[in-house]
Amino acid sequence: MTQYDRDKVWEFPCEICFKVMAVHREGIDMEVAEVVNRHAPSDYSPTSKMSRDGNYISLSFMVTVENREQVDAMYKEVYTVEGVKMTL
């Protein structure tokens, strides 16, 4: 497996698609949007897709980030939202 340096792959500032998979529950989209907004302020309206059985939801945000530390902090904090299972 080849190792790479994210700072060499990403050219900041850049736009990324921040995806979150979570247990579906009332208001989770707004809670995740609040976290994203703290790290990359903007007026977010995520796209969402429900799982076949309606138990999970996928949220996608197009986010402009300024540096690697901002990206890392956003990924780390989103896991504090109850029900978040995975990020991409």
C-alpha cells in the first residue's frame, strides 16, 4: 500500500463532499449541519438519502475548507452527534 501526504493531495482552500451516515431520527440533519457550520461557516442545505428500510440516513455537504486541521476537527466533532456511525 502506498502512503501519501494529504497536504500534497489536497490543495487548500478546496471544496470537499463531507458525507455522514447516521441512524435516522428527528433533527439529526440539523445537528450534523450545526457541527459542519462551526468548522466551515455557511448556509448548508445537505442532500440526504434514506436507507431502504428507513433506519439510516446519509447526509452530504459540499464544504469549502481552508486547511487540514479544519477538516480533521470537523470529522472528529461530528462523531459527538448521537447516532453518527460513519463519515466519508
